[in-house]
Amino acid sequence: MSDVDIAYDAVVFDMDGVIVEPTDRDVLVDAVCAAFESFGMDVHREFARKTVLNDAIPVETIREYGHDPEAVWHTRELEASLAQQAHVRNGGKPVYDDVTALDRLDVPLGLVSNNQQATVAFLLAHHDLQCFDTAYGRAPTLSGAARRKPEPDYLEAALSDLDATRAVYVGDKPDDIVAADRAGIDSVHLRRDPGTTDSSQVEPTYTVSELTELAAVISGATAQA
């Protein structure tokens, strides 16, 4: 740790859209369809797509087919993770070029994603991302899904691991900002495409367009939004 007086003593990051590119949506839709089909559920592809778009747990639909939602959801999470891993091996979900800027942040780093824990672990190993001191994805259970952002559970676990007292969370979606607020920490909204319109009513502490701007945030050189 440097002797420079810093504004934050830890930084936690979202994964998809921040560290690695988002998953091709059709990859996830195919995985969800495969999971439903393995239980004999004749679900239209558009329904599967909606559950992916909303990251929804179709408990009532599963029960209508007479299945245990926990079992179906576990299979769904397994299929989604395996599909993403195959996608990565084929060149999908590359790391953003500006992730190298994390090496210049002289504070402990964590990662908290709404993606599956198995997917998070695979991506960190595949891309040799060794800069994170702790990393959390969602557990492949209904209770694990219920703890996704904007709930702060996984973020709070990461903050505890890092023993952070003044942390900041970096994400690209409104749920990330809400989770940070609920965890009682500041937030950075990463807008990689500044031309996009943000219709969210959630106000982040800072807004940046690339990860290279984080050093100024950590040092306190960047004014709050």
C-alpha cells in the first residue's frame, strides 16, 4: 500500500460489461431451452428469451409442469454456465483492453457478479485474472438467485473479505448502483458508450467511460457527481 492519502481502501467490480464483454444472449437462451427440455417442458423459445432478458425465475410455469422449481433452476444454472464456458473457449466474452488499468490500483480488489459462481470462477481462470482478492457469483439455487443484485448480500460478503472500511463498487447497470447504496458504499457507473441514454433514476457517486479513470477516483482527485 502506498503512503498517499486515498479516498477508498478497496474497489469491487461487476464482471459482465465491466471486466469482460457480456454473453451473447442467444447462448443463454439456448441453454435455458435445453434445461427446460431436459425436464420435458415444452416452452416456447420467446418465453425462454424473456426469462433471460429479465433474469427471471419462472417458478409458476415450472410448477404447472409438475416439477420442483429448485431442481429445474439448478439445471438451468448449470446449463447456462456450461454454455458460457463453451462460448468463452470459442472466443466469446473477451476481457476489455482497459482492464490492465486495475494493475495500477494500489488497493485490494474484489469482484461481485450476478452471473453464476461457476462462470465467474471459470472466467477468472481462463483469462488469468489474478488481480482480485475475492470474487462472488450467485449460487445455483433459488435462494442464491434471490440474493442477486440489487440485493447487497454478495457485495457485503466481498467487503467483509476485503476488510474494507471505505469501498467503492464499479458497475454498468442501475442494479449495481442500487446494490452499492444498500451496502452503504459509493458507486461508479461505468458507461463504456457515453452516447447511450441512461433512463435510470439511480444516481451514482461517479460516472466514468473507461477503467483508466478509476485511479483518479481512488486517489480522491475526481469530484463526486
